[in-house]
Amino acid sequence: MRSRIIVGSLLLFGVFASGTIATSGQGVAPVRQWALTNFIDPVLVTDQILMGRYLIVHDDARMERGEPCTSFYRFDTAKGPQEEVVSFHCTPANRKLADKLTFTQTQPVPSLGIARVTEYQFAGDCEAHGIPTKP
């Protein structure tokens, strides 16, 4: 009787352990990612000029449904996320694993004198998200 309990417990442990190992891939992004950032200098994101604190949200489920997958929300440290400022369809690209939230910018646009953000990448992710010039 005691051996049945031990064998059954080991079998059950093996099933759960293999399921955990099979689903815990490194560099695999969750369905929804978010990060806070603070643009100290004004930047151009699609057709919007942003400066200050923003919550960036990327949603793979929205992307699969053909909806804009990335949204930037104005962020108030006391109240949290506020209104959505810009949303768009990103262009995914494989990159090296990022150790922190990363932005790629152009040189300042001559007519505006501010840089355009062309891509962002979440910390711990191998996928970057290209930002279109127009939403």
C-alpha cells in the first residue's frame, strides 16, 4: 500500500514537472506586456509629440485580431494610467535579448527639431516592435 502511494506521488510529480519545464521557455514573451517610461525630451511617436511619463502596453491578442496592438497612455504617478495618447500596429522584429526597456530613435526631424522613436523593446524580450511613422 505504501509503495503505491510513493509510486503514485512520484508519477504525479513527474507529470507536473515536465509540464512546467515544457512551458517555461526563456525569451518567450507573455501575451500582454507593459512598461513605464519617462520621456525627458520631446519625441515623435507616429504623429504625436510625447513628453513626460507614459505607460506602454503591447497586446498580442489584439494583434492577432487585427487591432492596434500597441498603446501609449499618459501616466500620472498618483492616479496611474490616464487617457490613451496613441495606438498603432507594430512591426515585430527579432533582436538580441534586451536587459532593459530600449528605444531606437532617429536624428531630430529638421522641421520639428525632435527625434522620432522608430522602435521599442521590452526588458527580457527578444522581440522589438517597430513604430510606423503614421498610425
